Amino acid sequence: MTRRLAALTLALSVVFAAGTDVASQQAAATEWLVSRADVGRPGGQLVVIERAEPRTLNPVVAVDAPSKEILARTTADLIHVDRETQQPQPALARSWTVSPDGRRFTLSLRHGVRFSDGQPFDADDVVFSFTVYLDEKVGSPQRDLLIVGDKPITVRKIDQYTVQVDLAEPYAIGERLFDSVAMLPRHLLETPYTEGRLARMWAVGTAADAFAGLGPFRLREYVPGQRLTLERNPFYWKTDRAGTHLPYLDRLVFVFVPSEDAQALRFQAGDADVTTRLSAANFEVLMRDRGRRNYDLLDAGPGLDYTFLFFNQNTVAPNDAPQVARRRGWFRQLAFRQAVSLAIDRDAIVRLVYRGRATPLWGHVPPGNKLWVNRSLPRPSRSPDRARERLRSAGFSWNAAGALVDKDGQAVDFTIVTNTGNTERIQIATIVQDDLKQVGIRVGVVTLELRTLLQRLLTTHDYDACVLALGASDGDPSTEMNVWLSSGGTHLWNPEQASPATPWEAEIDTLMRRQLTERDVQARKRLYDRVQELVAENLPVISLVSPSVLAGTTKGLGNLRPTIFDHHALWNVDELFWRGRPAGGTR
Amino acid sequence: MTSRPQPAGRNYQVALVALGVVYLAAIFAGFLAPYDPSTQSRDLAFVPPTGLHWVDMSGTIHLRPFVYEDGRSYPLRFFVRGAPYRVGRFFQSDRHLFGVDEPAMLLLLGSDGFGRDQLSRLLYGALISLFAGPLGAALSVALGLVLGGLAGFFGGWVDTVVMRAAELFLAVPWFYLLFAVRMALPLRIEPQEAFLMILTIVAVVGWARPARLIRGMVLSGRTRDYVVAARALGASDLHVLRRHVLPQASGIALTQAALLAPQYILAEATLSFFGLGVGEPVPSWGNMLAVLQRYDVLSSYWWMFLPGGALLAVFLLYYLLADALHERVAALPG
């Protein structure tokens, strides 16, 4: 009996020891990324306002901003650009090396990482992910970002935790290429991919357990029209300095509120904890109330968006009316554009439209883009007199009624279009209209629905002038290639040129192409500085203003470090926690 | 058939006179308004209504009210020279009923986001908003008279065609149609022209309701003794229509017009509210109210609601008029 018991105990203890040994091997095998943020406490939920419902939950095909914002919380990339420091940091890749010529990256993957459904992650998933993104038949919008030197990058598996990436030519942005390229679960998506139905997977109605991702959260439920709830991913590969597994929050809830004013209202009422798209006017309204309602308002400073006025400089088609040709002739004269720029009261725009929470611009790179802005551009102050001088030098004059007329005695008048639904742009157009009235130019303001507007701008070229805004997601010049290249599709004032229409556009083309492959940061900056000079001198766009990034959050959110980069408040959602409230949430 | 004693007609008179005053004020907006509606004073954005004072800080009562600016008092002056304006096509002047000297500004109804005087904008805006009403109503009712009259009088396939067409027009969501129309219009037409075009479309689309009513009236009138008698005496269709049927319908038509006018005023306001009406800087009550879509304006600047109050007052006057008209029509024999 004793012997049998001893044998049994021995057997059991051997099994047990082996078991714990295996388990501890597995636990030791996971290489956690340790966050350097303050140590917080787990628990609670965070309710975030989102402007529209996601169109898909498939990272391969998502194009719209709401889908991408939600997917950014449920997926992870190999190398991630820290939104605060702007520097690339290890994520799923724990380290990497770059070949001297800059064309080969060897990434060493983090060991022991698992997807949100528990399945392991390794190089096979990486290779699979890139195969999918680069497949033309799948048609992922990510594909364009992975083409360097006109050739797609190639990704090879070296061993279970190492991949090698080859580029056709050196790429200026280097490893930033990998930021936000979500790694996909081969075990769930390979079959649909080989069967050709990957693009249809993971649509918004899909059950939560059909998803798997590597982000801090995973889908819990989606009630269309109301809310989308994400829950903590128990397999997330980050911990804090005390060893607690991140994320701290149990749940992340997105509520959908389409209009900016309604967003401000809902936030003020306490329906949500975070809102990041406040207009300056609503920011002021909320400021008055903040003591009573327990929220913090944050001004993250000048952002990356820039609003501008531009004129139609397309070549006149042979069957266009003579008035069209005449107008186009005015717009193509540099002195005319310079005069318009001198006449506009940018300070009034900052004061009246943005309540002071914006910066006037004379170049297209806003000061919020600290790494790339050219600080030595001239900033001529508003001067209707100098505007008139410029107009005179271009052959314009004024008739008895005070209206501006061109060389042939025709009165100068044109229309500014902008999109409905953006009250700030309409206000800016109204201010410009009044400013130009002071120099005798009659301006009409017409608002159009956005898609119609874009069609007029980019396809039919049937417009005079437009007030529009662009915003880079990370400020790097490579994201705006299509705007500044004369052949680009969003080269707004004269898109898709067969060959550059002007010498300065040709120069910008050369500079933009060179900066794309220039790996030395200083040299690249000099190239892009010159581009900014050319734009400020030749005024294809008359830069007006750059609004500040304004956000609001419930008080007591720890580790909140708002930035001007997307997502302004949630970029480090895995580190956010509630102070003082164990199961915190909405007010 | 006995006729009821006619009502005293006082409502009718009050409504007519009041509306007349309002319309006169709109026509003479240039004279009554102290400023040009598009002049921006960028340092005076969203200023609440200026107070007019009669007693100054030292306790002295002044007969002439004044405003304060920077510690100085500026008395209200009458028949001042100001921004030039036109009334209609021919009368031009720069005299305004009242005003204050520069640099003070008299903002009796406050200012908007660009520092433009709301009172001036209200008066000039009345031109657009108030004339949109009767114009649109007249057009709709005229069309309705013709088509409804024809349908009711001739019956048969004419009736069927017209009535089915009416149902179609009633079913069309004209609001969305207007967005499409606006997009199709060239950018370069004058904002007033674009607006008139859109209003015409609204009015044309709106013929259906008056048409149905008129048709009903005509149908019932057609079988009356005197109509039958006229036909028996050899009167042509046109004659009967013109002399017997339509005059009856005209009473209804007039009431309809009085009811439709405020609806079209509201239609203009709605269009302008959504950016489809007159463009900047031309004011209309609708686009003055559009700014209330912004939460900050809605919650902080109460004086921006005043065009809504003006609309309400005008609607009430119109309904009073329609009511009075209706009573007169009901009192008529037959």
C-alpha cells in the first residue's frame, strides 16, 4: 500500500513537475514589451465618441476613418511609431537590423505572442499578412504604401521568429513603413484567402469569436446604430513596469454621433468619456461648464491639418467659354494669387473662426509638424495696399465704381466653393469674400456636398476657387506625394499633369522624388524645406490657418498624453487607467 | 339659401394692415436699417444687443437716447448719412432713419459671428424671406387653379391624368430633389437667381394640393343649377368656366394662397438653413437662423433667435388673414 502510494505520488509529482516546467517554459517564452508609462490599476470602461459607424472590421480593406480607428485598437504592427516621440519603437518585432544600403530589413519577432483567441503568432503570420496586402486581386489600400521604387516589397521567412524584408531601393522613411500595417491571423484567414473571399471576411455583422487580433482589445459586441464594445485582450503582449498585464481598461466602448455639435453635447452631458474632434467654438462652450461637470479639456496645440484657398489652374479646354478662359488667365498669374494672399486677414480667421485656437499659415506645413516645418519662410502681414500694388503690376485697374477690372476692362469676379457641413470652411470663405471686396473683387460663396465638390475639383475641373483642408496622419512628406507631384491625383489646382506645367512644379517633382529615397534625415529636411519655399513663393495653394487639436476627457484618466497625431487620446489606450475609481466609466 | 351676416372684418383689416407694414418695412429696409447688411466689424463678433440709455452715469436724464462706447456717449441721431442703398431699381440714397456717429456702433439686435448688425440683416433679409412666400404661393395657386379647374370641369381622362400627376408630385421628396437641382446649376449664377430658380421649382412642385381643392370646388360647382342653365342656353365650356365656375373657386384659391404663403416663407427658410438658399453675404431669415445649428451659438447667443421670432409673427399674421378670408368666403352665397 505504502509502496503503491509512494509510486503514485512519485508519478504524480513527476507529471506535475513536468507540467509546471512546460508551463513555465511557455510563460518564460513570452517576451513582454514593458511599458514605461506610470503604473496604473486595472478595471473600468472608457466610452469614446466616434463620428460614424465602421464600414468593415477587416484591416485589409478598411479605408474609412472610423473603421481604421477601431481596428487600430484590435490589431498590432511589427514596428510602431510612438505618437509622442515620433520615433519607431519595437512592437511585434522585438528588434531589427537594416543593411548598409537600406534595402534589407531583418526583423526579429517577439517570442510567445498569441492572438486574442490564444493561437500563437510567428513568422508565417507575417509572411501571410504581407502576401495578402500586396495581392492586387485583394485590392487592399495598404498596397500602395508598400510599393517602393515602383516594386512591391518582398517578405521572406528566415525562421520561426525572423523575417527578411527587401526593398527595390532605399526608402527614406525606413522602418516607419511597418507602422499600422496590421498583422493578420493566418489560422483564420488563410482558407478564405485561397478561396478568394478574404475581402468579404470580418464585415460588421460577424460574430465576435470569428475575429482574432494582436491589439490590446478584441471585439465583444456591436449593436449597429448604437455602440461597439471592445473587451480586454487577455493575450496582449505588453505589461507595465510592475508586471501587470496591459491593458488596464476592461472595456472600450465606441458610441456613434455624426455631427460635431452633437458630439460636444453628448460629451457635455456625460454620455462619453473621450471626444477628440471638438471645434474651437464648442471647446469654449465646454470650458465654461467644466467645473460643474467633472471633465478636462485639453488643447494639444497646433495640429497637422492645414486649411487653404486655391485657384483652378487647369489648362483651358478648347470648348470652354471665353469667360472661363479669361478667369483662368487671372488665376494663373502669380501676381494675382500673391495679391489675394496679401489681402486676406488671417488673424481674423484665427480670431473669429477658431477663437484664437489656431495658427495662421504662410506655408503648407503647419508648425505642429515640428520635424518638417520650414521656420524661415517669410510671413507678410496683411496689406490691402500691397495687394493693390501687385494687382496693378499685373495689369489690373479699378473702374469708377471701385470694382477691379482686368486689362480688357472686364470686372473681376469669381466663386469660391467649399463643402456643406463644415461651418468653419464656410466662415473662412465668408471672411475671404469680405477681404477681397476691399480690393474690389466680387466673390461669391457656394457650398456643395463633398463628393460633388471633389468631382468638380478632380474630374470636371469646373470651379474657380476652393477652400479646402488637408491633414496628414503623421506629417511625413511621403504621405503627401500625390498632392505635390505634378502627376498626382490630388495635385489639387491642376491634377494629373502629363508633364510639369511650370518650372517650379518640375522642381518640386524632382525634390519630392529625391526625398523619398534620401535616408539622411538632415538632407531630407533640406529637400523638403525647398519644396515649402517653392510652394510659398508660387502659391499654388494659399495657406491660411492650422487649427489646434482640441479634446475632452472625463477627469481622472491616468496616463492620458494627448498628441496631435491620430488617435489623439487613444494612441496609448493600453496604458490608460482610471484613478481613484475601481470600476470607473461615464460620469 | 340665406347668407350669414358678414363678420365685422376687423381681423381681416388688422392682418392686412400689419402685413402691409411689415412688407413696407422690407421694401424700405435700406432706409430703416442703420448699416449695410454685409459690413463686417471683426472686433464686434457676437455682441449682445446694445443698450440705449436715457440716463447717463451722473444721473442726468437726456431726451435723446445714447449709446456708450469707450466711456463716451454717442447720441442717437435721425436721418443720418450712412451706407448707400437702393430701393427697387430707381430710388437711391444714403440717408438712414437713425444711427450713431462712428466709432460707436448701434447694435439694437446684437451682431453675428462677423460683427454684422443683426437688425440691418433682419430688415434686408425680410425682402428675400417675405417675398418668397407670396411669389411661391401665387405660382402654386395659379397652376393649381388651371390644372384643378380643368380636371374638375372636364372630368373623364383629363381628371384622371391630372389627379394622378398630383399624387406623383405630392409623393416626391422635393427636399432631396432640390439638393440635386442645386448641384446641377452652374456655380456662377447670382445667388438670388439660384434661389429664385429653386423657389420656382418648389412652387411648381407644390401645385398639387391647391389643384385638388380647386377640383373639388369645381366639381361641386359644375352641377349647380345656374351652370346647368347656362349650358342649356348654349354657353361654351370656356364661358362657363370663366364666368361661373372659376369665380367661385377664386375664393378658395385666395385662402389657399394666404395659407401657402407662410409655408413658402418657411420653405425658403428651410432651404437657406441647409445652405441651398441665398449665399453669403446676402441675408435671409433662413440663413440667419442657420447659424443656430452650431451648439456654441445655440447655447450662448440668444439674440440670434430673433429672426425666428420674426418668422413666427409673420406666420401668425398670415394665418389671421387666411382665417379672415376663409370666413368671408364661407359667408358668400353658394
